[in-house]
Amino acid sequence: MIPAAWAATEGAAAARVEDRTQVRLFSYLVVEWHPRRLVRPVEWVLTVPGHPEPVAVIRRLTLSGRVTFRAVTWAPRSAGRELIGYFPDGDSAAVAAWRRYVDENQRQHERASRTHGGAERSGGAA
């Protein structure tokens, strides 16, 4: 329904209704946009549920104009981190970081299984 104040002429009323439609369309587009859409993630921390600290850090880099992902072991300071590798996508970096974590835990488990209280286990039964 067109308000009475807009009905001065039929053409003017139609133009104002069209303007209102454009305003609604414009406000719809503005509401749907948010500055967050301009933000790109740069760094991810790989965590394990129940583990007290992260196990790896994956960072998105641009090297020679190409997007690359670098994975490193986690440490509180970057000086304590070890390079896992550079990867073409984040999934590959996450898989490599996870494999490194699993392999390291397996080695620690095997070392702990061979020793008891810090002393090597003997092969024979007592």
C-alpha cells in the first residue's frame, strides 16, 4: 500500500515504491556482509583432547607468490619448535603433524616399556 503523501502523482508513487524496494535490497546486502569475511586464518594449533598443551602449529604462508603451509612442533616459544615441513595445503600439514605426534608417542611408549624405573628390563624371569 502506498502512503497518501506519496500519491501526488501516479508516476512519483511508483518511483518511490521502486526506491523503497532498492533500499530493502541494499540493506539486505549490507546486513549479510561482515568484515569477518575479509579475515583469512593464518595460524592453527593442533590439539589432542585431554592433552595439556598443543602438539603442533600450522601457519599459512605465501612464498614466491604461492600459498604454502608450514608445520612445526609446539613449544611455548618459537625457538623451541622443530620444523616438520612445508606443505601445499593445510590438510597435508595437519596429517604430517599428527603422524609426527603419533610416532613420537610410540617411541616414548617403547622406551618406557623397555625400562622400569629407569633401569633396562632383563630378558629372564626372576
